[in-house]
Amino acid sequence: MSVVLGIMGHFCSGKSYAASFFRGKGFLEIDLDHIGKEALIEKKKEITACFGEKILDENEISPKKLGAVVFEDETEIKKLNQIVHPWMVEKTKELIHQNKERNILLHAAILIQIGLKPLCNYTLYIDAPLKTIVERGIVRNQFSREKIKTILKMQKKNNAYSKHADFIIKNNQSLNDFEKKLNHFYNKITEESNDDARRQQSIQ
């Protein structure tokens, strides 16, 4: 029986490493960041009508210019989300349907906000200490502490909370420890999925 696993967590919490782990286990990753970029292309007309041509660069939407307009303004973010989120949800559903025989990983910090949890068999929250997140953001993304804290503040408002997850993995020790936890979780959901498949077969 195939599984749809939703993975969420704050910026620099370890989601990307976890996604790489599950890809190594054969999961097909659906990255909502990539789908969001596609949405900017597909919904260019509506977005430009809403925010003006100041967000364009060589007649294409510039994520940097768009971000400068909406990033810290909740009203503007809400306008953008109302345009792109419905398209992103439908695109995600389409990809899941096209690959329904495979295990799917939904990689999305905004999994709850966008309304994708009902599509998941399991949801996993990657938790990391604030100090670790800030240090990773500075080294990996070369962001300032202020920018990292702003990102975390916005993600918190977007309901990227552990309370919405079925499972939580704490990424608070070594990389080896984190991978052991991921492997334990993978074995758990694989066993449960196999049990469900056996029950279905017995009913048929």
C-alpha cells in the first residue's frame, strides 16, 4: 500500500535532509517550493494585476521583487496566497494521482496552511532548537539574524506547528542521531502500511 507522507518544520530545521533520506528510500518528492515557483508563472496575469508591473523583471515575475512587496505585510501575503494556493493544491493533487502507486513525500513548510494535511497518511514535524536554526541560516543561506527571525515569525503565523503533526522528530543532536530517528520512523510507517495492505487483501 502506497503512503503519502507530509513533512513540515521551520526554516533550517532539517526538512531538506529528511527529504533526501526519504528519496533514498524510494519516495517521490513533491516540493511545494518548486510548485510555488510554477504558480508564479501560471498565475502571472492575476499576480501582476494585483501587485503591478513593479514586480516584473524582463517581463517575468521576480520572486525577489514580489517578496519585497509582500514579505512583511500580512494583507499583501493573504492576497498572494488567495491567488496561488488553490492552483498549488490542485497541482499537488494531480501529481499524487499520477503517481498513486508510489510512496509520496510532500515537502512543505506550509503544509497545514495550504490545506494539504487531508491528502497525507502521515505528517512529520522536524523540530530543531532556535540556536541551531539561526546558525544554519547564517552559514547555509548567508542570512542575517534579523532576516532569519522574520522568516521564523512568518512561518509561525502560517501554523507550521508541531501540534498539527502526527509525529515529531527532534533534530537536536548529531547527524547520525537524526538519521537513526528518521530510519526508526520509516520502519514504523512501512510496517503499518504493509499491515494495512494485508488487511485489504484479506477483505477482498
